[in-house]
Amino acid sequence: MTRGALLAAALLLAGNAAAAPPAGTIRLSPCQLAHPLYSTRVPARCGTLDVPEDRARPDGRKIRLKVAVLPADNPSVKPDPIFVLAGGPGQSITETYPRIAPAFDRLHRERDIVLVDQRGTGGSGLLSCPNIGRADRGVELIPGEAGRMAAECARSLPADLTRYGTAEFSRDLEAVRTALGYGRVNLVGFSYGTRAALAYARAYPESVRTLVLDGVVPFQMVVGNDFDHDAQRALSQLFARCAADPACQERYPRLEKEFEELLARLDRKPEKVRARHPITGEPVDLTVDGDALRQVTMGFLYQSETAALLPPLIRQARQGDLAPIAAQGILAATDIQAGMSRPLQLSVICTEDVPLLADPPPGAAPTFLGNGVRESFRSLCSEWPRSPLDPTFHESPRVEVPTLLLSGEFDPVTPPRWADRAAASLPHSRHVVAPGQGHGVFIRGCMPRVVAEFVKRGTADGLDVSCVERLRPSPIFLDLQGGAP
């Protein structure tokens, strides 16, 4: 679901990779976890666990799950590890973890970190097709072409794509927990990983000690159904911030109008642009239309730092220079797609969400995304294999597990209201909103310390979160060199 990447310093995680986790049936050996785009490496111990693709046919096709354990560097290690669940759906946690590893330092001092690539991602039977999921393929935005390419992808894969949903992921996690010999675990989920964590806690409440949910996707959310409204809220907040800042208001007195004019221009007539690929340096010829601008804008709103770049990029594009925003769009999309399986993403949302998408009611306020996300998802899923949706899937039973809910004030896809919805069925929860932040706040400021204290205590009661109030959004750029002095 999610496309936003968690930004963190590319540092190695200190730890004792030679220590041994609890006795279990998964054989672990030393390994290095690496991000697909960056040189960051993290020492761990890796192994595999074979599980049935279809548990109703235990003798049928198997999936070999990749498991990585980062043993705590502490002789008095706590028995309850941290299981980290990635977003997307479709991200490989063993590939994305190295970038966020420093934020887990405090947790790792006393507890093992356990990473399980969701089936269909990373080292767990990766589902991949060359014709979908590339950062420079704007054709995915064309509904007809998107549906055709997705159908071709589905036909080319040897897997039963109806067996790659959230419920199966929960069963896989429980199988790994048992095989590693752990008792109760602490779950840290990011974006879609929060839905997976909630599903696991719903299915196996006796196996969960605490939940940390960052960028919350409650069961009540239909992924893609509110992106237009929530993204417009985030963009409007950016425009309001600029209008309230004297330097930004002086430089961009018509920022919102300039954006609307640029979008209308590109909707009328797409424009060709040659830009240098921000990673390879090679020239790239692109066609930028209104949908491409929508996609780039949406991606930039995910993080405070990238949202701050939008005013000068909009201005340059409005004046006819589309190369900077096109190049930055490729960079943002490449970062988002790193470690991502688009087929796994479709296998999840085509069953769990797309059948429940509903068009905006007549008279609804217009948004810059319009109905494009719903139309794109419906097209991509039009011929994608799907299983019948469990009618109870989107229900939220009461879960008694202590839970810390984290939200960014300006999040364009999982704003705080969604965590509030989740809290209604989590009686032992606390919701912390990070001021001025976007999607994914676990790594921000003092948040790692707050999370570590919550996990240590095993309760949110009396938790001091006052330090979070000092967080601020990145200053808006007045030009591509930076903000006001």
C-alpha cells in the first residue's frame, strides 16, 4: 500500500551477531543484510523455514521464508523479541531494515530483533515481473495499460496468487515464532505492517506482549479509498504553511494557484522532458502528464523533507522547466520501490481492499488526485487472481494487548484519524501524534526512546511523551538551495 520510504542515516547497527537465539527448528548462520540501493549492511543470523503455499494442501507447493535474527548484545537478554513488519504491502523487511536500524538501537540492547520477509517478498519466494513496478514507467498510470500489464504478470508467475494475503502472513509469523522457540513477542509494524500486526494480534493474542503501530492502517480502512481526501489534506496544509510564513508567502504568493494551473496544463497536453537519472546519471526521456504530476506530488508529501521541496519545484515546472521535478520524482519512486514486490502488493489489495472501493459521493469537494487512485487499482486488479474476501476481515474485535499508536500530523495516507479509529478497539492503547511529520515517525527525534521505554514497561500508562512536542516540520525551501536564512 504504502509508497513512502522511511528516511534514516545509513549507519551499521552495532550488535553481537555471534550470539545464539532460543533453541528452535530454524538453523541460523551468520549473514549480512543489505539495502538494495545503499551500502548499509547489518550483521545478522539468517535461516529459512518452509511453509505450505496453501495450508489446505500441505503436500503441495512450498514457500521458503527468509528469517533473520539480530541477537541482542546483552548477556541478560529479555525472552520476548521484537518482530518488525514492513509496509507496502510488498516491502522486504530484510532489505529495508538496514536504513532504519539505528532507530532500533535501544530496543536491540535488551531484545533480539526478528525479521521475516513476507511471503512473495525479498528472500521469501519473491514475486516479481519486469513490466510492473519500475520507477520510470509512467505507463502504469494509464488504466488500460496497467490492467493489461498486470494480467500478463499474473499469468507469468508460477504461484497461486490467492494465497498471499494478510491472513497467510499471520500464519507464517506464528510458524516462525514457534520454530525459533520464542514465547510472547513484541510487534513493530510500519504502514501496511500495522494491519499485519493487528491481524496477528487478532489471531494469536496469547503470542503478543506489545504492539507498536506507526502509520496506522486499521481494519476499517479500505486501502486507496481515502487517499484522495487524505492527500489533499496534506497538500492543503503545505499551502497553508507557506501562506503563514512571510518569506514563503513573499516568494510564492500564488502557490496553490500555480499548482492548479500546472496540473491543468499537463492534463490538457503532456510534455516531453529529458532529465538525468538521479542515480545512474544517464539521460532519461520522459513524458510528463497530469497523472505523473499527481504521482510525484503524492510521493513528495510522504515526508516532511520532500514536501518542503515542492514549492520551488512547482514554480520551475510552472515556468516550463520540468526536468527537476521529473528527476526528483524518479528518485522518490526508486527509493519507494526498493525492496518492493508489486505482485505481492496486488495479491493483498486486490482481495482485501479493491472490492470495497467506493467512488466519492456527488458534490464531494474536488481533490488533486481525483478518482485516479481508485481507477488505477481497479484496472490493475481487473484480472488479478483473488480469493473471496472474508466478510469478517475488516471487523475490529477488542484486542487487550498494550499498544502504542504513532502518527504524523501531515501524513497523506494514514493521518491521525485512522489511528483514532484503531484505538477504539484497543483499550490499552495510547496515540502519539508527531507535529509537522509525514508518513512514518518511528525514526523521528526522541521517538525511538519513547518506543523503547514503552516496550520495556509493557504498558502505555504513565508514558512520558512530552519530548515529541518539540518535533517540527522541515522548513519550506524558497529555492532548490534551501529555505530562508
